[in-house]
Amino acid sequence: MNDPRAFWLGGAGLAVALALLAVGVCVGSTGWENLIGPLLQPDRHPDMAAMAQQIVWEIRLPRTLGAWAAGALLGLAGAVAQGLFRNPLADPYLLGSASGASLGVALALAALGGGAGMLGGGSMMNGAVAVSLFSSSVWVRLGLTGAAFAGAVLAVLLTLLLSRGVGHTLRLLLAGVVVGVVLGAMTHLVLLVSPDSLQAMQAFMLGSTAFVGWTAASLMAGVWLLCVLAAWLLARVLDGLSLGDATAVSLGLPVAPMRAALVAVLALATGTAVAQTGLIAFVGLAAPHLVRSLVKTTHAQLMLLSSLVGGVLLMAADTLARSILAPQELPVGVLTAVLGGGYLLWLMHRGGVQGRGHA
């Protein structure tokens, strides 16, 4: 059953996203600065207008839009994972994609001598400048981004191999946990052998949108459109699976191939986001929870709204990360982990209070 409030939530999410876009282009390493005024009145201050246009168009606008796209991919992947596993604690990294991406980046850094991230500049806390995946060197970024995506996809394929397909949800879940632990251990082993990669790897592990440009933002937006269309077409199987596998089969749904397609959507969305922004925690887990706490709807609208809410969450976190410690920049993955963890703790506490009240 669709809740009419879903349409209001979607409209509110779009309005908030547009507001955050306007705020995001005005927040930089020095804090708030109004760049919209010079852009709207270029004749009064031509030099300021030219500089504002360069800053907004080349740096802040693609970064802010890229943050929305990455958050939208993670929010969509989180809704798919929770519906697929019928578990509200499932997140986009459950099939081992995060550990696979980390191992891919660690191996690439080790192959490049561990200092690949030093080829480009970047601001991190305490004066560190290593940016690994976010190096300003185009070739280094392409290589590390490709390694992250390949690692994520290979990890998901390994999970599918160990679980012998997608027919058994519990086995798939356990295989994902095993793959995540093993690949995580291999990542630490690579970093132990190549300690020069530690500083560069840190930026990937903490997550950042600092060096997302038009190419990365466009790629994530294109993949998001593909994934959201596929998820919309596959939403009926999630509605059926929520009633149990037997019920879904009795409804005439081709459960096995549609479940495989959902796993592919989950892997593609997660791998693309992780490859461009690193590991950003809790967005994919918290976005579906936020939607469910506000509206009751089918999986089709749930996935769309979770994607929209995920984009808004990461846009807000990215803007806050730029300004909270200006001129230093807080890694956005740290901020999302703190805020997302606090929100889930509040949900748990509220659920506990309500449970005692009904006892």
C-alpha cells in the first residue's frame, strides 16, 4: 500500500537537495563565502565573477553534485540489500564489496610504490596531504578508481561463488561476511608489507568527495539512472520476498533470476560509489530507516525515496565536513559514521522505550 506522504517526502527531498546545492557552492576551505552574488551580477565585479565562476564550475558544483550521486547510489543499494536479505540491518557493503575495493586500492598503491597518493595535493587533518584515490593526477586516479571498482566486483563474484548462487539468502549473507573478513585481513597484510601505502590508504578508508570532478559525478549519475530503473522494474520481487520465498514463487515471480539481477544492481551501485568516494559509512544503512520511519510504502517507492534521502544526507554531511573545522576539512566518512551511529542508537533507544510501554 502506498502512503500519500511518500509524494510529499519526495518533493521535500528535492527541495532540500536544491537548497543544499546552493549552500554547497558557497562553502569552501575558508568557510562560507557568497559566490552566487558575483555570478548573478558579473558586470559589477568582472574579476570576482570570473574567479567565482571558476571555483563554482570546476570545483564546488561537481563536488556537491557528486556527493548527491554517491549518496543516492548508497541509499538505493541499502534499500535493495535490506529488501533482498529481509534484514533492516543489511547495508550496501554486506556482500564484501567494501573489503574488495579496499584490497584493490591497497594492491594498486603497493604496485605504484605506496606514494601514488602523493602525486596530487589534498587537504587532510593534521597537515597530511596524501589523498590516494583522490590524487589530482588523472592517471593515478583512474588506476586507483579502476582497482577499487574491480576489487568490489570481484569480491561480490567470490561471494556468489562461495554461496553457490543466489538461491539461498542466508548462505549468501554468510558468504558475504566471510569474504569481507578474509579480504579485510588481506588488505592489512598488504599494508603491513608496504607501509608507505598507509597514509595514502587512509583517505580511501575514511571516505571523501574532495576530488570528485565532472567525470566522476557524471559517471555516478549515469550508473544511478541505470540502477534506479533496474531496481524499479525488480521491485515486485522484493515485495514478494518480504512475504517469504514460497509466497513469492506462488505469485509466479521468477525469484532466482530476479534475485540475481538485484544482486547485480547492489554490486554495481555500491562499487561505483566506493570507487569514486571511498568507504562512506551508514548512509546506505540509515537512509531506508529514515524513509520507513516517515512513510509506509512498497519497495518501488521505498528504493526511490531511500536514494533521494541518501543523496541529501551525503550532501549535507559533505557541506558540514567542509565548514565544521575550516580551513581544515573533516573526512566525510568520519562525519557520516558519527551522525549515522548516533541516529541508529536513538532509533534503538526509542524502540526499547516503546517496547517497554507496550509490555
